[in-house]
Amino acid sequence: MTQLLHCPQLSLCSYTEEAHVASVTQAGVAPDHFYGTTIYPTDVFIAGEWLRVKNQRMDAAIALNYTPTLSAECKLLRDLEVGDLVVVGEEGIRIPDKTTANPPDREFSFMSSGVSSERQVRLIVERLANDLLTYRESGWKVVITAGPVVIHTGGGDALATLIRQGYVQALLGGNAIAVHDIEQALFGTSLGVDMQQGINVRGGHRHHLQAINCIRRCGTIERAVDQGILNHGVMYECVKQGIPFALAGSIRDDGPLPDTITDTVVAQQEYARLLHGADMILMLSSMLHSIGVGNMTPAGVQIVCVDINPAVVTKLCDRGSVESLGVVTDVGLFLNLLVQQLTQQTVPKLTQISG
């Protein structure tokens, strides 16, 4: 049975909506009826004042901290420690208007919730290019979550260009995107298919294993770059430009690459670290990793999800963020159009994002 507690300073306030808290008695287990958080900014009324909950994300508990001053933060269940005070019930909780989740000085030039059809792709690309140019000039943070389909559909060179030209500040993905990017760099194939001719190469089905073996021999992707073995591609550009990346492993991985994080909890923590402070997230044809990233991302972050499968982009947009846009199209085509638009330097002067 959960025992409801009052904060030490509760007597300072007679507010009837004071939040209730309960103490954690078992590590990694929240008290009964704990409040489950959403992506939206959340305030909790404790000790006579409204506190803005820190590190906002969905599917967490709200834990109080009295050191050095009273504060509240989202905390995953697995991170709860014995003695933590956790908000229970719904009293003393408020969520600002969802439509005003963005700071007043953050005006996104084209985002509106929904899924865009094929005929809108070129317009979306033009406006996204405009945003990316502004972001780079303003020093804002863009994170890309990408799946191996980016490589399979011929978008690898375009993604590498975005990284090289400073439009990307972090890359999130799984073992597969790195493997097939490296396969393309070493053998010119992806899943054994020649990327220039679009035909299967004799023995090509072994290329991804040979790529993994090559990197394992070097020790890491960075060492392969330093040794001159890996000299172009997405992962090469991440190393050369100093762009951090996180590769989260899964049960289906071959190898995996030595850089792949096989501990799921550690991978989640590294994803969250690289996502911190993101202004925009581009989700490129990776349902698994994109949904995971969506669950870690608070409202107020501009999200663009590109996938050929309408179900994927709909699922991401249904998370409730008014800043989410789903684009149903081939991701390789999308990326190549985006780089072409940026290269031409003829992006229409639309409403600028105030810095």
C-alpha cells in the first residue's frame, strides 16, 4: 500500500490542489498510482509554488529533489532510488496549452501537425532547406535518426554531404545503417546490390559481413578512418567532422560493429544524451529508432519524419506534438532533393526563424 506523504514545507501553503507524493521503497519501482508524464511541459504544485518539471519526456515519473533547492524532474522507473519522493495522483499537476508548448521566441516556419502527401514533397524540401540554413547560421542543434534504407535507396551520399557541410550535430541509428554505409564505401554495394547499376553482385551477399569484419579488425570505425581504410561515407564524415553518433544494437544484428552499443539501457542513455538540447530531429526511414527517439523528445522540438510507409509517419505524428510533420516518400529521393536545394543556394526567403 502506497503511503501518501506531504512535503516538509507543506504547512506554508493552504492550496487545496497541493500535489501528493510517496516515497520509493524498492529501487526501480515507483509507488502505486504514480503520475505518468507526457511530452508536454509540466508544472507541479509543491510547497506553495509551481515548479516546472525538468528533463521533460513521456512515460516517466516525477521525482522531487531538495538539493540544493526544491526541484522536480522526470525520472525513468529504472532510475528511481529508495527514498526518492515521487508525485502520485493528478492533483497539483498542470500542463500549459499544448499549442503554446514552444517558447515565444521560437517560430517554426512551416511545421504543422499532419502527414504530407507526395505532391507536397518539393515544397517541403524547399522550406526545410531554408530552416536548415537558418539553423546552421544560428548554431542550433539538428539530430538525425536514420535507418539502413537511407543507404539502400541511394541517400547515403546526400546524408554524408549534410554532415560534412555542418547541418547535422548528432547521428542516431542502429548497427545496420553503419554496416551498409561502410559496405557501400568499401565495395560499392548495399545488401550486395551494386549502387551504380542496381544489380546483384556475385558474392555480394557476403559484403556486409566482410565490412563488419574489416572494422572489427581495425578496432573501431574511427580507427578505420585513421588508418585510411574507410575514406568516405556517412560514418567517415561523422568521424572527420567530429559529429557524435550512437548505434543501438538489436537482436537481429550481424557482427555487430565494435561501436554498436549492445546494452539497450546504455544505448537509451546515450540517445538521450545526444538528444539533449535538440532544436530539430530528422527521422529518416527507421521505425524502431524513430519511435524510440520520439518517446524521449519533449514538445517544442521540430520533428520531420520521412518514410515510404504511411503507418510509420502517422504513428510519429500521433504522439501529439504540434511540431511534427510526416512526409510519405522515398527517403533517398528526399535527401538528394534536399542537398540539391541547399547546394543551389536558391532557397526561397520564407519566414525566418527568430534566433
